[in-house]
Amino acid sequence: MYWQREIECMDRETLELLQLERLQATLNRVVRNVPLYRQRFRELGIDPYDIQRLEDIRHLPFTTKDDVRQNYPYGMFAVPLRDVVRMHTSSGFTGTPTVVGYTAGDLRRWADLAARMLTAAGVTQDDVVQMACPYDLMSGAFGLHSGAERIGASVIPSALADPRRQIRIMQDYRTTALVCTPSYALHLADTLDALAANKTSLSLRFAILGSEPWTEAMREEIEERLGVAATDHYGLSEITAVAGECLERRGLHLHEDAVLAEIIDPISGAPLPLGERGELVLTTLTKEAFPLVRYRTGDLTAIDPTPCPCGRTFRRLARIPGRSDDMIIVGGVNVFPAQVAAILAEAGLGQVRHQIVLEREEHMDQAIVLLEAPESFCTDSIKKSQRLMENVRLRLRTELSVAFAVRLVEPRSLPPGAPVVDDRRSR
């Protein structure tokens, strides 16, 4: 039932003493080794030793994704590059991605956090875990893969194979636990129906889902159609594993020994009391290579301090329904509209009005960029215009890891004041 019972069931007083000790160590590490924090603490006249209580953290400055981008690639690292054994990156924003480094110790702790979460979701060493998620420069599947191996489960890194092949693998290898996005789980259910196969042909018992917002209605449909117990998990490429549901499914247990969580008003930045919904802010407590202090995630949620019947004492996050900024999630990939605009501008289409349309077809996200055709398209050769459009499609796919369709529409056909993003997925 537990991976690290002594930690997961720690009494609150002991946990908060541990958090404070690790917070003070983290603050000393970043002031000593990360120029951004050293400068900001000096400007504000803050000494790490001024933080004597967990509540004192509210006096420290926030860290944003822009801070990470502006220190690309290694400016936020707190250890020498020779101590970094792995790096992951997010898609670029106006050409600049974020880079996260890990020491060998970071990877061991990440694996334990993932093992803790998978165990809470019901996975044991007797399970066969199918990782139907991307293996690439983004952290994606790597943490959960290593966590499953840490438990002793058998792991199938099927990645984003063809859905029919995913089903065949499930049937032949007798997969018992599926890891993917909720929308992909429903797409696999659709594929199962298309193959005229019954869920009884599968050995699935669990689905560990995340990387995009989803609802209780989606959970019920996934459980009914695939015959699984479906649980939610939450992590960030900058932080690693953050929280996951136990089989009680009453919220996601925070890994409070590894992260210190706050909820703030997304407009004023003021702290909000437990139970109120606001923006999640996280401080890492154990990361060596890439520690972050008061990192604004942009995700909206609330913290539930009430006891969970499972016996774990960590507080829980409410399901995350959306964000406080304009970031969109397409098939589990984070995309900012400004990234799309930057690519269009670099392709010579910066003055062309456009709109991003998000739809869901057969439970899979579809992303479309509508471009008002510039006058030059009427005078230039068709081949030249086609090459330009293909270049835009290719750059969107390679730089953002999302297969955008790019469609031309009539000039002035997008109504005045039309939103940059038209998300039709929940309609």
C-alpha cells in the first residue's frame, strides 16, 4: 500500500521540521551557486538564515518560467556541469526552451517519488506497465518509467506507437497498468471498439493518467470502457513528480518532503488560506542540480488539509481544471500562443492575422492554425506559397512537438476581436 511508509505517514510536526531544514539548505545552495537568486536576495536584503519558519517563505521573490528561459541553458544550475548526468528540455518560447538538469541523486529521488505515486495507484512488482507516452527531450515518461522499474514491475516503453499496435501489445504482453494521457486512454478505448475487441481481452487493472486536464466524467468513461481503476498524477518538467492520487481518489497527495506548496492569488500574488483555489507555487526541497524557489506554475488548484482514509499524512491537491495564464495543453504538451506567433513571424507571416483552433476528434486533440491569406499568396507562385506553408507546419511540429494543421482562410474572415485561441474541445 505504501512505497515509503515512514515518509508518507509522517506526523505533521516532524514533516514540517524536515521541510524547514530542507528549505534552509536549498536557500543556502541557490544563493551560493545560482546568480539569479544571489542577485535577487542581495537586492531585497534577504539572508537565507532569515527564514526561520515555513511561513517566512512568502517574503522571498517568485521565480517564473521567463526567469528560467532568460538563463538558458545552464544559468539556473546549482552544480557544475560535470555533476549533471541528464538533461531534459521543454519546447521553446519565442525561440528559447527551458533546460533542466539532474544529478545522479536527483534521478534516484525522482524514481522514488514516481514509485511512491505508482504504489499509491495500486501498482506492484507483479504488474506489467505499458508506457504509452512520448520518450524525447521533454521529461514525459522517464520518471514514471524509472519509478515502475524501482518497484520491480515489468515496463513496456511502447511510447506513441500506433493505437492498434498498442492494443496488440496489451493483449499479447498481458499489460496490467497503462500510463498515458486521459484523452489517449479514450482513444485506445475507441480503437478497441474499432477492432471489435472486448475489454475482457485485456488484462488491464490500472490506468495512471495525467499531463492534461480531465474530468470525473472522463474518469468514469475510461474505467467503464477499459475496465480499470483510473488515477490522476501531476508533475512539471521543472520540478519532476509533484503529486498523485491514491486509490481513495480524493485528491492528489503532494510529495511534501520534496516540494513546499503554496496557493496564491494569481493577480496580486498574495498567499491564500488552505482550501481556497488559486495559483500553485512550488519550492523544491531536495533537488541538487536545478533547485527552484517559489516557482509560479500557472496551474490553478487548492490544497486540502483534511485526513485521507488511506493513512497518508501528506496534504492533497484538488484536480487542476485550468491555468492562470494563456498556456494551452495539446495532447499533453504545453504550448503558449506566443510560441506559435513567433514561428509565424520568423517564417515571414508576422503581420498575418491568425487563430489557433483546438478540437477533439475521436478523443484525440487536434490543433489547427487558421491564417488569413496574405495578398502575396494571390500573386506569388502556388509552389512558393505551398513551400512556405509546409515550412510553417514543419517548424510547429519540430519546435513545439505538436502536429498543427495549417489552413488558409479568406482575408478579413476572422471577425474583429476574435480570440487568439478558440478551444472547442469541451463543447
